[in-house]
Amino acid sequence: MSRVVLLLAPIVIVACLVRLNGQTQQAPDHKPPSFEVASIKPSDSLDSGGSAGFQAGGRFRAVNIAPLGFIVMAYASQDHPLFRSQIIGAPDWIGSTRYNVTAKVSDDLAAQNPSTLGRQMPLFLRALLQERFNLQVHHETRELPVFALRLLRKDGRLGPQMRPSTATCPGDRDKCSLHFSAGGVSSGAMLMSALVGILASNTERVVIDDTGLQGAFDVTLEWSLTQDSTDKPSIFGAVEEELGLKLEPTRAAVDVLVIDHVEKPTPD
């Protein structure tokens, strides 16, 4: 199964979350893809996480996903991540009410493998949101609070858990893999863009890379998920202690997605 996994309490799009790119673009003369049939039912799960993805035969299954999660998957891309702070005008229920979705593409698309369909998932989800949630949105640029990622020390020395990588990717698969856990991430060849995306996902703000660092790094970062933990520092403390970097609050012009209208779907 090709699957994008989301942890949504709060929304965390893991691994720069939804790795989508220009392959989701359609030629102007082509009608954007949409599901042929889709069933939407409220989820009664008490879990904070969910999953969504295509299966063989053109079937799509989403479990315990809030509309806010669908919106992020539909409008984010690898080059332009989308975080909760960038979604303006959202009613409370779209982040707290969760749904299960079972859908199927048309017969002519069903023969495609799940990974091929997965690259078009944002377009399918946009159509689903428009048709079943009556979602209407537009983009704006607004000045918002962000974090600037900067070097902690004047001499540029990094922390004990961040050092230039010697891995040759993608050949050295073990060292190049990205590993996640609750309150932790490690990688043998992490680009700064990936680190920025992970930090943004876990702080729920856009993060701007102001380090000047180039290349790939071996990174291990562990932080506490609760404020009263004494075993591990907060994500801000961990970035300083383990990586030798710091997250400084500032403001910047940011692309935002404004929700003009959205409705709860009628279950079927």
C-alpha cells in the first residue's frame, strides 16, 4: 500500500510530510482527476493519528483524518509545505472532527499502481473537498510569526548530534534513511530543507533557514512531547543542546491559505 501517514494531535506532517512535487500538475486542457465514488463517515476512534493512501485497484482509504489533514495533503507540496499557522479562517471543527473515507477512481485510472495514483493524491483530495465539504479557498500573502533557524555559537560550531555527513545517497540506503519516533528523528544524510520542514511541523510555524549551512548532515534529535518532562528538553532546548542551532521568533511574509467556505459533509 502506498500510504501517507499523519499524526494529527496537533497536526504533524511527518518527513516534510507529504512528499509531492510538480508531478501533481495537470495540463491546462485536462480535467483534474476526481474520485468516481466516495463514502464519508464520521470516525469514532479516540486515537490521535490517522492514515490515508491508495491501494491496488484504484481504491483509496483514509482512516480517522480531520478535514484539516485533508486540506494540508491537498494543498501542500514538497517545495511549498503547508502548516496549521498558514491556514486562515478555519472553523474549530475541521481540526477536531475526524472522518473515514472510502473511495475509488474511474476504471481507466484503476489500472495505475498505487504509487502513481499517490502522486496525484492532492488533486483527488481537492476535488473531494470541493464536492463533499463545499470547500472554497484562496491564497494570500500575510505577515505572520515565524521561527528563524540560526547558528547558536558565533564560531559556527555545531552540536554533538549534528555533523557533516559522509554518506553517498541514495546508494547508502541505511545511512540515508529518515527515521521517526514520537519526539525524535534521525537521519544519516539530512538536508537543511528537510530539517526545517520537520521543525516547522513540530512547532506549527513556518521555519526559515538562516544558518547558511550547505550539504547533508548526520542528525539525531530527541525532545520531550510534554512541558513537565525532566528526561528530555523541549524541542527548542533540544535544537540548541543537540544540534548547536536555535529557533528565534520573528515575523515574515508567508503564503497562507484562506478558507472562504467549508461545510460538514453529509455522511453516506
